[in-house]
Amino acid sequence: MIIGQGLAGSLLADLLLKRGKQIMVYDEGHLGSSTANAAGIINPVTGRRFVKSWMFDQLIEVALAQYQALQMSLGVHLIRERNIVRSLPDRKAMNDWLMKSQWPDYAPYVVEEPGLEELQEFLDMQGLWSEVTGGYQIDLPVLIKAMRKRLLEMKVLREEHFKTELMHQKEGSVYYTDLQAKHVIFCEGFKMATNPLFESSVFLNPSKGENFLLKIPGQSMEKMIKRKFFLVPLQDDIYWFGAKDGWHFEDGSPSSEAYELLKRHALKLIKVPFEILEHRAAIRPTIKDRRPVIGKHRAFPNVYLFNGLGTKGSSLGPYWARRLIQHIEEGSSLGHEVDLCRFANQ
Ligand SMILES: Cc1cc2nc3c(=O)[nH]c(=O)nc-3n(C[C@H](O)[C@H](O)[C@H](O)COP(=O)(O)OP(=O)(O)OC[C@H]3O[C@@H](n4cnc5c(N)ncnc54)[C@H](O)[C@@H]3O)c2cc1C
């Protein structure tokens, strides 16, 4: 059984079906799903200091392979190769970037002369800019929608809330209503916070992300732009703009504070008229040490967790889904950096 059909649950379902496993997925309609709001950016070099993303070379190879296979099997377009044009705050940042661009590990991602021409027509491109290549945008909302349709057709998805307290275990099996399963994998995103089996307050540090869907009539671009927030082309003249992150929040709904901030920055960046089509919010399953949290429950050997994809689900998800399946099937180690058991009492 897989509980949750966001990105984590969808990737596992795909891999398990390919291995000929019998599965049943529970999902309560992508309610509050982080995946449904995500821009799906894969950025090889991130942060103020231009650090190469953790395990990037291993992750990207596995990620592209699974997304390519999913494109074919689901008949949808998921992967777009996109450069990232990023604003630099000052000369020092520019020098840091130029220095890093000489390092062998970074050189493949550097565009020496950022290409700003197509952007200047409708964006304010004053100041210093860098351009990173080797980035991707994965259409995560389309992926989980198409996967849901496929799972429903196969009659292996139940659109309902899974009540963990009704589950019980006996003689190496897990029982839930009319089902008996060998294993259950919880992929509940931030809703793990209410799962009574895990003391997630020890490691979960959820972050709220708010974004706009914008319509910029008559404009198109292939690149993703970052100046405080990301501007990412989705389709035709529709763009994703965000995200305003929050670590202290009362609920998962869009806030007026984020609306004003995003609007102010959108007006600064976009020189032509645009329309705010939607203001959205969702809560990411972020972990205190910024690593995924995966593995077997300390007390219940048939119960697993696949969570903590945080801000980088599109690159982390496929690799760690595969590693979890190898762990369950072959007993291979997950490694202390991601294993659930790194946290006390888990
Ligand atoms: C605004 C925003 C922007 C983002 N941008 C990016 C980005 O550019 N790049 C990137 O890599 N990542 C990004 N992310 C992060 C990304 O969304 C996550 O890393 C990833 O999608 C998390 O997937 P998940 O399956 O763990 O969780 P979710 O997508 O939240 O899925 C959990 C699912 O489980 C269901 N569920 C939970 N509990 C139960 C239950 N008991 N019974 C039934 N169903 C249940 C929920 O309804 C939901 O459908 C962004 C996130 C946000 C919010």
C-alpha cells in the first residue's frame, strides 16, 4: 500500500508497477499537495554562494530516465530543458560566480555571456546577471494528474483518506479494511505531521510556499528568471511566479502579506501589462537537516516512510524512490544521511 499520491507516491507506484508488484494507492484528492503547486525547477547550482546541488550528478541521471519513461507511458510532456538567468546582487557575487565557473565541477553549467536579448523586451534586466545551463523544469502537476488517471483506470487508486489508526499488523502483513499487504509506504507530504506512527515533530520543519500564476499576453521565453523570485514559463503566455517562503504560518491558505510582496516584485520585474490569474499556497515537507527522510519504522518492520523531498522533490524523488525499493527488496543500506533512523525514537 502507498499512502499519498503526490510526487513521492507517484514515483514509487510507477517503479513498483514496472516490477510487476500488486499495489493499492490511497490519496484524498491531492488535497494540499505540494506537488500540485510546484514549479518543478531542477537547478544544478543554487544559493547565494552558487553551491552545486547535493548529489546532483547521480540524481539528474536517474531523474531524467524516470521522467522520460513516464512521458512515454503516460503520453504527456513533462521535461523542459531550461537555462536559469539569475540576478546578482553586487560585484562580489559576480566575482564569486566567475571564480567558481573555472572549477571543473562547475564549468559545464556556466554560460559565459548571459543571453538577455529575448528578455529585455518585457522584463527589467538592469543590473548584473549570470546564466546557468543544465537546468530543467519538470511539469509535476501534469505528472501527478496523469498518473492518477492511469492508477484509477487500473483500479489501484482509492480516492479517500487513509486512517492510519484503522491499520493493524499481524504475522508479517499489514491489514486495512478489506486489504492485506506486505508493506505500507507513507508518502503523505507535510500531512505526515498528523500520522500517529511517526514522531515527526522531531524532524519535520514544514515550509509554506506561495506563488502566482501570471498571464503576460503576447510574451514568450524559454529561460527561467530568478530575481528574488522565479519567473518560469509554463505554457503559451502563462507563467509561474514565486515562491514566497514562510516558516511560521497558521494554515496552508494564501496570505495577503505574500500577495502584496509577490505583486510588488512582479511589477518591478515585468515591464509590460500582466494579469494575476491565481494566487496559490501549499506546504512543503521540509526536514530540519534539509535531507529526505526515508526508511523502515523502528517498531513496525512492514511500515516505511518516503518523505522530506523539501524544496527539491523533482531531482531527489526518482533516485530515492529507487533506493527505497532496493532497500525493501534487497535490504541495501539507505545511508545515514537520509535514513529515518538518524532521528531519535524513529
Ligand atoms: C510553492 C512551491 C514551489 C515548489 N517548487 C519546487 C521546484 O521548483 N522544484 C522542486 O523540485 N520542488 C519544488 N517544490 C517542492 C515539491 O513540491 C516537493 O518536494 C514534492 O512535490 C513533495 O511531494 P510529496 O509527494 O512528498 O508531497 P505532496 O505533493 O504534498 O503529496 C502528498 C499527498 O498525500 C495525500 N495524503 C496525505 N495524507 C493522506 C492520507 N492519510 N490519506 C490519503 N491521502 C493522503 C495528499 O492529499 C497529497 O496528495 C515546491 C513546493 C511548493 C509548495
